Amino acid sequence: MRRSKPEIYVNILQVLAFHGPLAPTHIVHKAKMNYSALRGYMNSLVKQNLVEKRTLGDENVEYAITKRGWSVLKCLRDDEYQTKPIELFSQTSQKTTN
């Protein structure tokens, strides 16, 4: 079964919350997705301030969940948002673009 975009966003946030800061290669494996798709999702999560991109050394990069990302995950666990992750992500993307 194919996952929706909000489900993939949540999955990436959960991976980073559970495993800590990770390189893109590790996120790809743990979130079960391909690298080219991951880049788009990570760019979106960074723009929404849900994930932080960290540069290590010359070319190494890792991603870490932010406080805002933790808040989104907490909201998703609440009963009110359990059935509405799409609305939650729509609200966060609108807030960052205004």
C-alpha cells in the first residue's frame, strides 16, 4: 500500500525522534524510501522548521528533529489530530509561508 505525503513526513520525523540525528543514507533505509524522494521531503521539513540540517566537516550532512518537530509529533499522538495529519501539515506549511 502506498503512503501519503503526510504519512511519509510523520515517518521521517519518527525516525529522527527515535534514532537521533542521522545522515540521509540512514534515513532512507529506516524510513524505507529512495534517496531522490527523501531530498524533497527533507527540504520541505527544513523549510517548515521541523527538521534541522547540520553540516559536518566538508561534505557530510545530518538531519535532526527540532523542538517544533517534536511538537508536531506530540500533536499527532493526541486524539484530536490522530485522524487528521493532513490538516496539521497543511496548517504548518501555511504558517511558514505567510
